[in-house]
Amino acid sequence: MYFTDSPRYTIWKYDFEPTTGSISNRRVFATIDHFEHQSRAEPDGLAVDQEGHVWSALWGACRVVRFSPAGELVGEVHLPALRVSCPTFGGKDMDELFITTAALDEDDDEGRRKYVENGSIFRIKVGVKGLPKFRFKPTKPF
């Protein structure tokens, strides 16, 4: 199981026992460093593919990055939007990466001209399939 800790620029990894719901063994999976001209990229939403790689949106860095199961940066998808918020796999064969971005009212005119795609949703074939969403059965009704 993964948890994005945006203020600490860290993605944590945990052991998860699906039969009991137990979460344990917190450890650093990946940390986010500077990217090009951006002062600091913050990890945001993430998705996992069938090869066990983690795809993380980088808020403030115009990209989604792909980490190996060992937490090594192995790929990037660059986007024409600054605030990348979340990737998810979808499509008929779960082989398309859908990526959301955000636009903020406080953007200045220069930012609006430079990142005209802020607020868009992108769909990209990335050559790997995503995992289906984990479904669980509650032990008692809500």
C-alpha cells in the first residue's frame, strides 16, 4: 500500500494484509527532488500498473513520473499543464493512463498563457496496463 505525503515530498510504502486490514512496516518508497525550473515538485495522486510500477502525479512540475517497484525513477510523461493532480488507468483494456490537472483562480496572466492546458484531462497510451481497483467486503454494514 502507498501513501503520498505531499508536504514531505515523500511517497511511503506499507505492508497491507487484506484479510485483516492490517497496515504495518512504514518505509520510504520514493522522495521527489527538484525538476528543471520548478522550485519544488510535490507528489500527488498515484496509480500502480501490472508490473508493480508506481505512477505519481507531480504537482508543480508538468509531469507524471514512473517509479520501479524498488522506488527508482524509470520514466516520465511530460504534460503542457503545471498542476498535475492524479493518474489512473482505464479504458476497455486498462491500457490508457488518464491524468487530471488543475487550474486555479489565482493564476496570473503569465501563468494562464504559459500553461493553457491547466484544468485539462489527458489520455495517453503508456505501453503497460493498470491494476483493477481493489474491492473489499465490509465485515458489517455501515
